[in-house]
Amino acid sequence: MQYSSLVERIAGESVSAWDIHYAACAAQARGEDVIVLSIGDPDFATDADICEAAIRGLIDGDTHYTPVTGRLELREAIAAKQQRLAGIPLTAEHVTLVAGAQNGLYATAMCLFEAGDEVLVPEPMYLTYSASIQASGATLIPIPQPSSGDFRLTAEALAELVTPRTRGIALATPNNPTGNIYNAAELAAVAALAQEHDLWVLSDEVYGQLTYEQPHHSIAALPGMAERTVLINSLSKSHAMTGWRVGWVAGPKTLIGHLDNLLLCMLYGLPGFIQSAALKALELDEQIVSKARALFRRRRGLVVQGLADVPLLRCKIPEAGMFMLLDIRGTGLTSQQFAWGLFEHGGVSVLDAEAFGASCRGFVRLSFTVGDEALSEACKRIAAYVASLSVAIEISS
């Protein structure tokens, strides 16, 4: 039997990057002593008031079809929130609900790009970007952001890759896995290029509220950018609602109309009781997010302190989010070798960060998604594993 070419476009090496996470979860399910730091799923439960809103909806019989783009009250709340975050005027007509930011990225790409198009994406990039964008038929063109430059984007790197086939730029700020927040110069470079070449900009801002020393700024707020920027956001990380699958796309009204047509044939609207929970989450917004922000910031400090004196390792301190990159090049191992060795000998799972792009060769990514005690223990195990490598290096030399 034959399959369409789509199956090739949505496959790739990034898919296998999750193998270590699946292995760790399976080991944990068997009762083995494993600390899972390989996924960005907050370890704390969704706020009780948010859950109660969903329960009330179920009890009241809110189990029927809903508008494809989401209920008006919820879209109005999202527009108000996104207007505060991005600093641009938005109404419910600029918003559609989607089943998480991932669904939003895929659906948007399907409406904007097609075969023959090229989409520029700074890398390191999230693992599913390649499949989500290339599912449309477009070709993803990675923009290197080397570790030697602290994974920062430059105007030169952008301009070098633009061709007559370029149709868009997709960026995530704050970034996963680096934790970098795009600064004013970087956003200005993207905006200038987008306007010069009439490009779409897809701005993934799911970590925009989980920032630390400096605030997040949206490219949509720059002059001339609102009409060509598509904002993608969700409640998954900021409100500990990963399993609820609540996200949104905010952009020009015409695009929202096209997304309405696409979502009609692929999603047909989110459950009403889920939307009630989302509305409650937006009502409690900063009250919920501030707790998560403080928690992840404290855990960031815990990891930095726990690994500060470990030879052969260097922490890249993130400006936002719930992840940290570890530079393991001093060990002489590849990222994949280090990740699997740590899991097999130390009982800690981290991700091979090279899966996020060649710029991350020699790095692994760990998450702050376990309790303080487990996170401290994980740091001890990482230190012990690196110490064993140090002994091996000394013997071999």
C-alpha cells in the first residue's frame, strides 16, 4: 500500500529525540528510580478553581458542539490578554481557539505556505517545528544561532538566507530550548527583513509570561508588523494546563477566516467545559502565572548552584521558561552519548539538545519540572556521572 508524501515531511530525526523520554517514563512505571527531566510538563496540578469551572460545565451538561473558532466570551478574553502582552489592538475577530500552540502552528502553516515556499526558522528550534511547517509542503530553512554567540540571532544570518522563495519567518521568543528572549535589535532585524520582502512572521510566545530578569516584547508591536504577524500562544506552560490542549492564534481577520475553514474540517471546536476552564484561567491570569514564574526561577537557581562546581560542565542560564541547556562538550561525549549514559548510569533523563538543531551540538536540555528535592538529587547524580567521566578521561590520558 502507498502513503502520501506527507508522511515523509512529518517524520525525521527530531521524532527519535523523544526515545530517551519514553524509555525513562517506562522505567519509572516499572518502579525504577528515575528522575525525568526530559519534558516541559509542569509537575504541579492545574489550579483547583480552573478544574472546578470545567466540572461545573460537565455537570450542567456543557457537552455539545461549540463554535469552531471558540466561544465569543473566551475569544474576547484572549484578545484582551494578548493585547496587554503584545501591545497591539485586538478583538475577538482576530482570535481563534486551537488545541494547543502546536495545533495553532500547524494550522497556520497550512494556511500560509505551500510547496515551493521557504520558511526561515532560527535554530535551535522546538522539535516539532520542522514537521509542522513542512507539512504544508514548504521547506524549512534553519538560521544558525551558534553557541559561540550565545545562540543570538543576527541580521547578517537572516539576510544571507533570504531567497525569492522565502515566504515567512517563524520564531519562538522566549525560546525553547535556549531560554533566550529576543532583544530589541533582534526583533528589529526580523521586522525589517519581513517588511522588505513582504514576509509573514509567526511568533510563538508561549513562554512570554515566564520571564525573569527582563520582560518579553512582541514583534507584533513594532511599526508595520501587526498586519503581517501571527501570534501563537497557549495556557499549557504558564497555567500548568498542558493536558487541556487550550491555545490560540491571533492575527489578521482574513487569516482567522481561513483558519475557521481549516479547523472546521480538522477540529470542529474545543469542548465547552474546556473553554469554561480556560475562561477561568484567564480571569485568574497573573495570580496563577506569578506562582509558576517564582517557582521556576527558584528551581533555576537551584540547578545553577547544584552544578556550578561540576568540572566539564557549563550551565547556560535561561532568561525565561522552564528549561536549561548544559554544555557537555568538555566531557568529550556527543550530546546523545551523554544523555543516554546519564540515564543508564545515573537514572536521570535529559534530552539530546542537538535534536533542536546543529547549533546545540554538545549540549543537553534539562527541565525544571520536578520538585526541589528531586531536582537537587538529579544535580547530584549528574555531578557523579560527570565525575566518573573525569576519571575515565584521566585514565585514558
